[in-house]
Amino acid sequence: MTITALIPCRAQSSRLPGKNMRVLAGRPLLFWTIDAAKASGIFEAIIVSTDTREIVDKAQDQGVSAMISRPPSHVGHCPDIIWVRDALRWKVLRWRRPSDAFAIVRVTSPFRFGSHIREAWRRFQNHQPCDSLRAMRLVREHPAKMWKWDVEHGPYVSPAVEGADGEGRPWHSLPTQLLPTYYVQTAGLEIAWWRTVTELGTIAGKRVLPFLLDGPAALDINTDHDWQEAQCIAEQLSDQRQTHDSGDLVTT
């Protein structure tokens, strides 16, 4: 089975301006993800989808394909399915054939390395039938302990997630260890069949396989705090005499 890597890398970001090309430990974030995709050894093609010619040139300098998929004025409000369809069609036009599957490998997870991608692809193939695989981590704050406030309906709050145990006690009043396990998706990796997009019209489908990550591999950079955490992790890796080698960490 064949698989194509899709790397979304737009120039702007509303929460952390220019994050995709920020330099971490001497290399732009985009390059970290390109290195990881290459190191995985599973992709027949690696395609960077962007909105500027400058990023196209930088990606091509790293030896991968790149395309301008979305007008800059629309990228902030563009659902993933739109640019994914563009990239898959572009791949067919250029290579004259589709892949069996595709992976979305986002730039904001620099510590998701080639080894993680290889393992996710193995898991995806070995746990069929499913429509897609998505990287996830355990939630840090349980949704059952959260509340929502609709100010239009008065000064009161209501549980964000409704639920109760067998004796009718609401989840928000139970110890967290007694509650159902919840996960949150990360930006690290998504894998899906090509037909999930063409036949179901989504990038996830209905049967989603979890791929659990934790620690640095689960980091998703969206804020200044996340960026500071990434810098600390990169420094710690360096202090441990580890090197970033083509997308994998190798102990020296």
C-alpha cells in the first residue's frame, strides 16, 4: 500500500504569528517535520501545501514537493478537507496516480519523529477496518469537571458534559479516577484512506483509530507558552547529548 505525506504550512497564524517558519534549535519548524516525514521511510511523496511562493521555494530546497493551495485571504478560515482535496488532486496530476492513503503531518509538532510516523502507519494497516487514525493524548483537565455559561439564559452555569454513575450521581461530583477516560486530538499525525475523502467527504470518516502520544511527542505549538516549552525540550535534548538526525532522535 502506498501513502503520501501532506504538510500544511501557511505563512500566517492568528494565535502565534509566523509559527510554521519559526526557528527552533537552528531549524525552521517546517524543516523538522520534513525531516521526520523523510526519516519515516514510508512515503512515496511528500507535499507541502502553503499560501506563499517563499515557502514553496524553501520546501523545494529541502527536496520535497510544494504547492500553493489556498489564497492568503482565505487560509485562516479554510477547513482541512478543502486543502487536502486540492493536494490530493495535485498529486494525481503530477504523479498520474493516487496513493492508497495519505497522512497529514503538521508543522506544529516538532517532536513527533519518523519513528512515531512509522509506528502509526503500521498500526493503521494492522487494525483494519477503520477509516482513519488520529494522534491523541490523555486530557489534562477532564471535560466532566468543566462548565458552560450561556449568558443569554441567566447567571447560572451547566455541566459541559452531562453524565451520571449507576446511582444517579453526576459526573462533576465524582472523583476523576471514576470517570470515563477522555482523550484530546493532537496535531502530530492523521492518517486516512484516500477513499475516506473521495467517498465519505471527510478526512476522518466514521471509524477513527486512536494513536496515543505523550510527553514531547504530543506537544502542539499554538501559543507563546507552547513555544517556550518547545525551546526547553530542544535544549534538554541537546543537554542529554542527543542529536536530531533526519527526523529521529539518535543517542550519541
